[in-house]
Amino acid sequence: MNDRYDVVIAGAGPAGAQCARDLAARGYDVVVLETEPEDEFPRASNKSTAGTFPSMMASFGVPDDVVMQYTDSVVLESPTDHYVKEQPGAVLEFADFKRFLVADGREHGAEYRFSARATEPITEGGETVGVRYNGDEEVYAEITVDATGPAAPLAKALGVSELERENHAVGIEYEFEGVEIDRPGYADLNRAMMLRLDHQIAPGGYSWIFHTGEDTAKIGLCYLQNDYHERYSKDGYTIDDYLEHWLETDPRLADATRLEGKHHRGSAHIQMPGKLHTDRFMAIGDTVPTVDPLWGEGINTCMRSGRAAAAAADSCLKHGHLEPTAENLEVYETLWHRDVAPNMKKRLLMTKLLYLAEDERYDQLMADLNRLEHGTLAKANQGDVFAVARLLSLDDIPMLAEFAKRELLPEPLT
């Protein structure tokens, strides 16, 4: 094996694998270090609900054969009501999707080393020059990329990662058969991705049912482990307890049975990023973090972060005299804020306001969405203040006052 490359990437998730695809397609020597053994990949990292939209499929050349089910709508549910938005989407078989990214990257010339756990960056003269993995093995490169997710061994060592414990979100999902997809009194979930706001099921978060064909679906929930969750949580309940509670109380799931081996757990951080790069180094994907805070979409944002890092690396490497210093890699940060997660701060505030609301307010939200013009939700989702204002009323003043006290007012001096 070689020990010197243009770029070394730690992590073969959507961000790292996409970065490798783009760089290899441009003719660069790139190697990806992946912790899992190749014959098991990605059993340990098969953690995504894998709901996405046509824009991602088209932008990154994702083939149809990794799709479990194409969907026609997104459904929002509250405890007693729902809203249906016609919007094409796709539920991927996440493991097949990850294997496709690896295979396609290899076809373009990327090298993959499996069973290769990145442990620390190699530095010389204060600059990152490579990665040490599996204890004492080393690989060197002009640019190093950390795509290992929240573990972030390279980013943490270089002072780039600023992930905060109170912003740590956890999720659990099973795949089921025997789901009553179109039960009277509920929205028809045939060819739909459903997101439910209900603190009895996911306090300070949301749950989901993604239809995957016939009577099968991906079913799960997630929440941030912060005071928004604690406000509505039940004493002693774990995330598994909440899922069991949903299975026991939702009539659509009365006859549902788990599919063997189809159990996924995951975590991510929902927060503003700190530093994204330094000399000869970039952090991408959930290392940053990159997950959309409002609805939890991660595939598209991670892929875009990998592409942004590849573009930044290319901007330096294509000029033999241009060193990949922090200043010259600044384009990555520009692209991240423009293309990967625009309006991140605003969306974080919207997320916290949404999860502060009580269940009764979620019911009112569904009624409002059904009453207002069709584009209101899309505009609000993009941070349009007028659309958000249309979804608020005078009855929300106490909630808004509490929200302002929590999130907008400076902390008192002590």
C-alpha cells in the first residue's frame, strides 16, 4: 500500500464517501480509512432512516436500486390531527446506499482501507500531515478530512470539534411488518414519510413512520437530551421505553412485528458548528455537525458537506504552488454556510420553539396548516418570518415569552 496521498479521509459514511467520490473523479489520489471490516460494512454504522428527496438523488447520481420505496407525500401528525403535503421522496436501504458510494468511489480510483480505525492526526511543525490508525500504522497526505461523526478523534485533537453534550440527540428505529398503513381516522401512509409531534411518544423530539412497501415501514423516534426533553419526559423512561409505549398505544401498530436484524440506533449533535477547518484539515458530515435541526435530514446535508470539502481541496491541489493552509481552505467554510446549512442559526431557534410547544399546540398547528395556503409550511421551513408569523396567534404570547427568556435574553451576571 502507498503511504502518501493527496487526501486522506477518515470515515466512509455519506460525507466521507462522497468527498472521496468527487476527489477521485477529479483524478486525485485519495484514501479512505473505515473502522468496520469490509465483509460486515456497514452493519455497525447502518443508523439512518434514509429518507431523502429527488434533489439529492439527482445531484449525487444515486441509482434507483438502493431505494426501498419512492414516496409521494410527507405527512405531519399531532396527537389528534394531521396535515398532508404532496412531495416526492425516497426511502433508501441505507446499507445498500453506503455500499454504492464505496463501490462508485473505487471505480473512480479511490482507495479504501477497512478495519482501519483512525486514532489521531500526525503533525509536523504544527501542521497536520497525515493520520495514525490501528495504533501504529500511518498514512500521509497533503490534506486530512475527518468524517467520523460525533467520535471526531482527529477534529477533537486539533481543537476543531466543539460538540456539546447538551446538544446530543439520540434515535432508535426498527423495521416492521404488519403495519396498518391506511387505518380509518389516521392519514393514509401509503407511499408516505410521516413525522409525528407528540410529547407522549418523543418528548422534546419527534417520531416517524416511513412506508417501505406493502405493510412494512421504518418506525422510530429521536430527541435531544436537554431541558426541552426533560420538560415533557417521564421519570425513568429510556428511548426504548418510549418506542414500546408507542407500539402499545397506536392501533396502526397493534399487529406490527419487528423484522429480524433491522434495528438501528444513532446519534448526532444539533447545534451551530464551531470551527470547520484548520491548516491542511477539514471536518465534514456529523463531525461538524451537519444534520438539519428542524426535521433531522442528514443524508443530503452530509453529502453536500463532503462535496464542499472536495471543492475546497481541489481549489488548492490543482495549483501546485498553493499550500492548503487554513486561509486557502477558507472556501470550505464559505460553501458550508451557503450550500450545506444556510440559515442554520434561524432553523435552530425554530426547532427549539417547535419542541417547546405543548401537544395541544401541535393539534392547532395541524389545523392551521390545513387552513392556510399550501405554500405556508414550505416558506416557514425556509425561515420566512411572515410565514412563521401566520402560524402564531395571541395565545402563543406566553410560550413566546418563555422562549425568549430561554434562548434570546442574555444570561444574568453572577
